[in-house]
Amino acid sequence: MAGKGNSDFYKPVAYGLLNIVSASGIVFANKAVMTTFGFHFIYALTLIHTITTLLGMKVFAYMGLYEAKKLPKISIAPLAGAYVGYIVLNNLNLQLNTVGFYQISKIAVAPAVLLAEAVFFGKRASRKVVAAIVVVCLGVGLSTITDTQMGSNWVGWGVGGGAVASTALYQIWAGTKQKELGAGSMQLLNEYSPIAAGFLGVLIPIFEPVGWTDPVPGTLLGYQYSLAAIAAIAISAGLGLLVSLSTFLVIGATSSLTYNVVGHIKTVIILMGGCMFFGDEMPLKKLAGISIAMLGIMWYSQLKLSAAAAGTAREKLPVYTAVPTSDTNGNGTVNGRFNSFNEQSVTRASPRTNSLKAAAES
């Protein structure tokens, strides 16, 4: 039992660390791909990530890390659609709105998850958990948003709302589909990745300049691929595989709400890293926001650990069973009162006693 408890604790921590490292790394990798090497084709890059994830799942299955499982396409198509939707709408959100509004929409995902789980799944968080999430969101908002940054137009507001909704749905379904279909994270990734790749293949010609007839610079077919650029794209795609896998692992082992808290931890780390290693300024407002966010994260972590400890304690509670004695009537009572109880023990009658009892009853 102790070994199982330790495993239940350390696995989510390991998954969370993997997600933090890979998701933070992919930010810098994608920045290098788009700025240093000028590969600005976001949807094409996402398609490369998705194909890499699919190939990675095939390799993992071949290595025996998991067993592939056929899942009904109609059940996983919504998950693939939510995945593509949250990528498309988040990129449009960033293009149409200010960085501050984009950051607000990212912060709004956690409350959206709380609301969606309460409305559609009947899952209600405790008041303390809700309060901890509010503290985290306030801290992240204070440290990343300036007072003058707002949505630019009504279309931008609509796209931002769609980005929040699709992201919340993707994160919730990433957990519920694993339980609903009885599939592991790798099995689910293996099955929905081809559908997502198909969706992205349709969207690329719509949203990006492919250059079918005139592959000039600035188009996907006209891009000058160098070895360094290919290596950067490959590193980005590899990190994309780890991000997708760790996302499902974290949500499967914990919840979509915990995954959002992990996401805010990444934001705090990026902010602190920018100040420590890249010379970014650390005004009092940002420092206060980071401090508040960290307090909220520690509070939320303490609440989840307490809940996990309480669950483990309930599993370890002894089961008491009535022990019949020679003075009892066989149901654990003496003159209508309970006699004695032992933990996980039952007094079994001998065959001879059973024979005598059967003879007496007949």
C-alpha cells in the first residue's frame, strides 16, 4: 500500500515537471524557428508537430511502451477538433488582439474549466480550491498585464472567447475521454493525431500562403530550408511531442484544473527566467504579482495534497466484521447487542460445526 501511495504522489509530480520543462522549452524553440530562421507558418509547424507526435506514438508502441488500441473515430473526433480549434483560435487571438488581452484569455481558461465542469459534468470544486485558483489568476494577471492592454475590437473579443472555450474543452476532454474510452494517454494520442493532422491539412491552404503556383520567398513552398532551420524545426517538433504527451499524462493523473495551475507555474518561471537570465525589468507590480501567484500555487498544492492524503487514509481504514462466538446467535449479537469485532477477521465454523448446525436446524 505504501508503495502504491508513493507512486500515486510521484507520478503526477514527474509528469508536471516534464510538462513544465517541455512547454517552457518549446516557447524558446518556436521563437528561434520563427524569428531566427524566419519560418512563420504556424499551422504548418503545428502540422509538423502533430505528425511527429503520431510517429512518436508508433515508435513507442513498437518499443512496447504501450499497446495500441482502436478507438471509435466518432468518439475522439471532438477531441481532435478541440485540439485544432484551440490552436487556430489562440493564434488568431494573438494576431487580432493585444498581448495583454491574449494573456487575459489564457488566465480565463482556469475559471472556464471550473464553470464547464460544474455545468456539464456536475463536478464542483470546494470553496477553498476556487479561492486558490482566483489568487493564482490574480497574481499572474498582475504580473503580466498592464492597465492599458485590452481587446482591440468585437471580432477580437469573439475570437478570444472562442479560444478560451476551445482550450477549456480540449483540456477537459483530454481527461474525460481517457476514462470514457478506457484508454491510456499514449493510446488516445495515437488515435486522435491522424484526425487532427487531417484537419490541419485542410486549414493550411486557407490561412497560410502556400505558393502553389508561385513559390516565392514568404510562401511555404518558397521557404529556403537550411540544415540549421531543419534542425530547429525538428527540435521544436520533438518538444511538441513531449508537450502533447505530458499534457495528457498530467490531466490523466490529476485533472484539467491542476494542469492549468501547472501552466501558471510555467508563466511564473518564464517571467522570473527573463529577469534572471535575459535582463528583463522586475518592477514592483510584476514582483508582487509573481509573489501572489506563487502563494496561490502553494495553497492549491497544499489543498490537493491534503485531499490525496485523506483519500489514502480512507483506503487504509480497517474493515470491521462481526466475529461470532459460542455465546452469539451467529449474527454477532448477544441478547440483541453486538458482541465483538475484529479488523479484517472472520471466525469460520469447522465442517463438523456446520454439520451439527444443519442437523439441529432440520
